[in-house]
Amino acid sequence: MKKVFGIFVALVLCASFGTAQRVEVAISLNEAFFDSLLDAVYLNAGPIEFSIANGNTKNRQKRSGVVAFTENVEPACKEVIQLLRENNGVRTAVRFREGKIYAPLAFTGNYRPPFVGCVPFSGYAETNIDLEFDQDNQRLIARAKVLNVVLNGTGGVGGSVIAKLVQSSIDKKINPIEIIRMDKMSFMLPVQNGANLRMRATGLRHEVENGALKIHIAYEFSK
């Protein structure tokens, strides 16, 4: 009984009723929440890493007339981008400013241009996060769009190429990012006679405030 009463009080405090059978619940996620989430991810799972190799992990075979030769790839050159929690004073984070979501992404990695050798690089990517409601799959997703890439030096080798490679890889390989699944935000409330009243999510909208993301989830009650 106490559990049911607690749920009822929570709904009254955070929901506004449109009709007797519908309710809207607001969830607010601030920057401190995402900072703690990222800390937990990097503490327990380590840096996020994805490959940027484009056939470079295999021996390259070239031909000149009828003579074929093989260019061996350095085994220690792991062509990847690794997203870091922090690099040279820039922290990977989520920031809410002027109705927009910004996410600086600190990174490091290695790239091997032909005939050059392994080129280490690091820096950060300035990204903008767009949110959209995936109606078919009933989920809120985010898409990161890279606005600019700042490199901390590549020894003068292929800086512009690496910047474009970083931008393309982040755009393609981390999107889309699932934020909330609607089926995970539905509840069963026990009522009298052993029956259950189901709260089913029917819609979603969001707004970005300075310092926070507010997500509004519309529910309807059904047996």
C-alpha cells in the first residue's frame, strides 16, 4: 500500500493531467548528470574506440609492369580513434547552451598514410547534438554532428586529411545514440481486486534549457 501511495504522490508532483485518462511526465537531465554518467562509463568500461582503417591492416600489393611487391604494415600501428574523458585540458562532456546541445569530444589515435609510417594524433572535436523521436522504434535518439576538429599536432603530416577522417568517422560510427526507449518508460500500477492499471507511453517531446535537457513523455492509462 505504501508503494502504491508513493507512486501516486510522485505522479502528482511531476505530472500535469490533460484529461482523466492521460498524463504527462517531465524528466530533467542536467549537465552534472551527464558528467557523472561519463565518469562512470570511463571508469568501468574504459575509452570508446573504433577503427578508422581502410584496408591498411592488410598488406598492400602494388604492381609496376609485371613486377608485384608488397608494402608491409607496421604491426604496432593500430589505426583507431579513441575517445578520451580528457585530453590537454578539454573534457568530453555534454553542455546545454542557448537551446542547443554541444558536446566537445576529446580523442587520440593513430593513422598510417601510404609510405609515411604510423602518425599519432590527438585533439578534440566540437560537435552539436540533435535529438529526434524515432516513431517507428519508439525511442528518443541523438545524432552528433561534427562542426570542427582541432588537432594537437601531427608532426606536420596529413593534418587536414586526419581532421576529415576524424570528422567522417565520428559522424558515421557513433550515430545514432539511443537516449530513451519508450517501452522502458512504461509502468504497471496495482489496483484493487488484483487488477493492473498500465501506464503506456504515447508521445515524447523535449526542450533544451541552459544547463539541462527536459524530456516530456505523454502517457495514457489502460487496463
